[in-house]
Amino acid sequence: MAVNSPLPIAADLKPVAGIEIGYAEAGIKKPNRKDVLVMKLAPTATVAGVFTLNRFCAAPVQISKAHLAAARANSGASGKPIAALLVNTGNANAGTGELGLSLANETCAALAAQLGVDAAQILPFSTGVILEPLPAAKVIAGLPQAIAGLKADNWYNAAEAIMTTDTQPKAGSRTVTIGGHTVTMTGISKGAGMIKPNMATMLGYLAFDAKVAQPVLDQLVKHAADHSFNCITIDGDTSTNDSFMLIATGAGALEITSVEQPEYAQLRDAVTELSLFLAQAIVRDGEGATKFMSIIVEEGANVEECRKIAYSIGHSPLVKTAFFASDPNLGRILAAIGYAGVDDLDVSKLNLYLDDVWVAKNGGRNPDYKEEDGQRIMKQSEITVRVKLARGAATATVYTCDLSHDYVSINADYRS
């Protein structure tokens, strides 16, 4: 079960005007499970996304990036906006070469034909096993069912339809007032393994009903990702398929045309807060996870070095297994700090804390530190690791989980 992450309640997930959702059970990998998702957008919608940096990025990632670029280039009165998103689970369509591109394009064309739009107006997404051809015929066969079930109030089913090794769906909603206008936003995410900064084997979709100009939305999605999905790590593997999409449906009263508008900052903060909630839900549901850790690096010379150190701690298998065992073998954290790549780091000024327990003082063991205090913190299901570098005012936070026996079992059996 996910660490301190209750199941979302379907009735709490608010419909967002301007987006309709439908799903199908297409039998892509297993029968009788939701595995195809269609999100149909209003013509007023703008869409922006960020994607994996893995050079082996999957066919749907390549196509979605190309379709987004074409929509931007042709925006305006005569342009054809993104009309729908198509997601399948059970197969990643990655490492599949030209065949993979052809199969993904085939599914886009099939959905476009049924919606009466162009194939370039469809964004495809896939998640699941790598190096196996996409069963496009199954995806296409499921489209009529998904389209027939299109409705605004379908977010819980959408969250279930994108799961792979997740133990539970991940979803949330917020309602905020900005500039006197009510803005409704709902988002879903999936992911439990192959999670590392610069996106991971995760999918995230967040929609809200404001009208936002494309250049503004492009900035907003990068800010939100940088402060949420790019601050999580489970196992240090960057996947081939990760994508995080923002959808401004344009169906509400709020309109933002510039980042200079005061309303932009309010919308940015609300979107980022929900994005962080969805990102943390992924870490809490990490494969085999029993603990959720926040790693805060403070007093750095710049954010980049703070992130380097936080990621180094969060990626370390030795650190993560120590947390799983509730073993205060905290020299492993110091070692991870030391090899993080901050070459001029003066460790004689460094201080390390576990929650309220001061572990290392000025680069060495705090004389007042008692191992039983460290073990008391390590037994908690939520732990904060705080590192003070004494180099400046910069800070960064990364969220991670422990590494358990179950992680090995889940990934050893993943294809069976």
C-alpha cells in the first residue's frame, strides 16, 4: 500500500468544463482492466507538455512532441488545436523503431476519424513494457467504447486506466478564486518505478478551465514540472515514456495572456501545488515502498548544487535500504553528499539532521547525537533529511522512498 496516501474519492474529483473523458477495457496486457483512455478537448483548449530526456524516448513521445509543435506553429484563427489525448497502458511502445511510430500513428488516425478531426490533432501516450510492439488493433478496437462513455465526471476511472504497477489510482482536485473568477482544476498521475528527475515512467495530466495563451502555458508547465515531477526519485532510472501535460480548456471566465498579469502567479502557484501533490503520490506509491522521505538541502551556493546533493542522497541504494531497515547507518548519507559532484564543498562546515535530531555537526558526528534518537526517526513512515551546507542562501527539496525486498520482487516478475 502507498505510504500515508489515502485512496482518492471519485465524488471529490471535480469535472472540468471543456474536457470529456472516456475509457475502455481493450485487453492490451490483461483482460478486464481499464487500459485505454480518451480525453476529448474543447476547441478553445490550449495544451503544453514536458517529456522524458531519455534518448530512447518512446514512439508516442516523439509523435506527441511533433503534434504539439505543429499545433503551435499553426495556431491562430485558421489553426487546428489539439483535439484529444489517447493513452494506453500495458505496452510502452518504446524501443520499437519505425514500426512503433507507424503503430502509434495508426491509433491517432483511428481516433481522429471517429472524432472528425485530423490525426495531427491527437496526442498519443503509452506506458508499460518496453521493446514490444504496440497491439494497435486492440487499442483501436477499444476506441468506440471509450468515445461512447465520454463525460466530464470521469476522472477516477481515468486515473485507474493509466495504472501499471501502481497499487492505487492517483488523482486530486482544487478550486481556487483568481481575479474574481472561480477556476476548477483536476489532475491524475501514474508511476511507481523507473522514477528519476527529468521525468520518469510517469504520466501526468492536469486540466483547468481558464483560458491561457500558448506561450504562457508553455512557461507554466515547465515551472510546475520543475517544482514537482522533477523533484522526485524512486530508483534512479529515467524512463522512455514520461510525459506531463497541462490542459487549459478555455471554458471558464479567467483569461491570462501574459506572465506579467498578477493572475498568472496565482494560477501558477495553484497548478504547481496540485502537481506536487500528484508527484508525491507517485513516490508514496513507489514499488515496495514503506517510507516517504523529504530531502532538503539548504544554505547552498546555488540551487543546482543543492539539487545535486539531494538527488545523490535520494538515488543511493545504500541510503534507501538503510531507511527500509530503520538502520541509522547515517554515514551512507555523508558518503552520498561527498560524491554528489560539488567539487569545492567544504565538508567541515556541513550539518546533517534527521527531523529534529542533529546527527552530524561541522562535518563529523555530533557529540550529542545518540543512535537511539536516529533509530526513533528511522522507524517513522515519513522522514525529513535536512542538510545545511553553510555556503549561501539557496535551497532545494527532493522526495523519495525507501528500497525494499518487494521492489526486487515486483520488477523481477513485471513481465509475467
